[in-house]
Amino acid sequence: MDIRVDRPKSLTDLAVEQIRSAIVDGRLGFGEQLSEAVLAVKLGISKTPVREALLRLKLEGLVDVQPQRGTFVFRMAPDEVRAICAFREIAECEALALAMRHDRAELLERLRAVLEAMEAAGASAGQALIKRFDADFHEGILACCGNRYLQSAYGLIAFKMQALRARLPEHDEKVDGCVNTHHAIVRLIADGRDAEAVEALRAHIRNTEEAYFAAAGSERDAAEKRSAQ
């Protein structure tokens, strides 16, 4: 017999998913104070799984627990944004080089599927969905690299990158051009122009860095206003 029974998720797991989602998509702002009691009421559970969830989110870098002060959503200082973008460039460019050597066909299939899904969504796709497709494209490169250590390392910043991406301005020339850049990268991969594909990805990441600085900055300003009230 080969019968598998999926275990139901624990309340802590569910709390982690819900709070993480609220942080990543911007419903909870950078630097916002988190109350176990309030979160428990909103989630319809006791405070214990919420407390455990916040400790797990602290390990992911999404929550900052400050003794005697409270628990807060993480903030992104300018030097951290710079560091995370630099790490992202190193990790993604190396992952792309590895993925093209490891299994070019799988890589192309995965990236093309993301682009096709975006095209199928068409003009009806909201900004949240477009940013989700953008994340899927970049995370797809890591998924195909064949190196679990590199994938694990990238996982350290994945949720923070999603949080920054969700806060990008809705209409930014460099951000809006991401889809065209993604298509160009896929064409280079398909043509076997590996070095050019890696450099195109590198330029793409650097080109959007200022937008991430602006996104983090606007959130810092909002957090400071909340603290002053």
C-alpha cells in the first residue's frame, strides 16, 4: 500500500502563513508594532500559536523582537537595502549560470510558463499579481540551478525581497519594463548566449535597485509618522 495522509497544518503554521502574508503584501507596514492579543483575535486563535509564529518569523528576519519594547515588523535601512540587492545579484546571476548548464530545457520551460501566465492574465492583472509573476520568474531561476545550498541561502532574503517588491510604486518606468527584460533574458537563454543572459540579468537587477530604495524609504517615513502619533 502506498497511501499518504496529509497532516493538517498546526495553528502555529497557519498563523505563520497569515502574518507572513500580511507583512509581505504590505497590510502590515515596516516597523509596525505587533500585538499578540490583537493578532490572536484577528486570526481567531489563542495567543500561544501567535507567540510561536512570531518567534519563527523572527528567524526569517520578518519580525524584530525588542525586549521591554515589543514586537515589530522588520525595517529596511538604506545599507540593508543595498546589501540585500548586492546579495540578490550575486545569487541570481550564479544560479542562472548554473541552471543553464544543469538543465536548460527545464529552465526555459519554467520561465516561459511564468511569462505565458502573465500574458494570459493580460490587462486585467492587478499590480499585486504582476509583482507575484515577477517573483515567480526570479525564484524560478533559483529553483532550476541544481544547488540546494544556493537555494537555501537565497531563501534567507526571499520573503524580504517579496515585501520590498510589493511596495514598489505602481507606475515606475524601470519596474514597468521588467516584463520586456524577462522576455529578452529568456531569448538569450534559448539562443545559448549564456554570458549575455547573465549580464542581462545583472543589469536588470541593478536597474531596479533605486526603485527598491524608494520603496523602503517610503515605508520608513510611514513608520516614523506612526511612531510620532
